[in-house]
Amino acid sequence: MDYETIRVIQGYAYWAVTILLVVLLYGYIYHLYKSQRSGKIDYEKYARLALDDDLNDEVIEERSNKDKKKES
């Protein structure tokens, strides 16, 4: 393979990876939107998580311990 062929393959690979990543990003954004809209997960509760991280702050959601053996 000569240099020019490698550059052409590199260009096509760049665009293919870029398009793949854009599709994955939009799919993830749609998943978040659909979960928020259906009420399965409320992401607005987590918006202030970085600011309200003191031990005395209100718990965002309770944990459910299904497997008691895994508790530490």
C-alpha cells in the first residue's frame, strides 16, 4: 500500500467513527429523554447532587438491599 491509499482509508475510517459516535450520542440522549418523560427516572433530582453532598443532606433516593450477603 502506498501513502495515498493509507490516507484515503484513514479519511473514510475517521468519518465512519464520527458518524458512529454521533448516532450513539443521539441514541443516549433519546434514552435519557424517554426515561425522564415516562417517569421511570427523575434526573432533575440528581441535578444538585454535586452541591448537596454533605452527610446531613437529604437522601436522594433510598437504596433497596435485595441481597443481604453483599452488605459490608
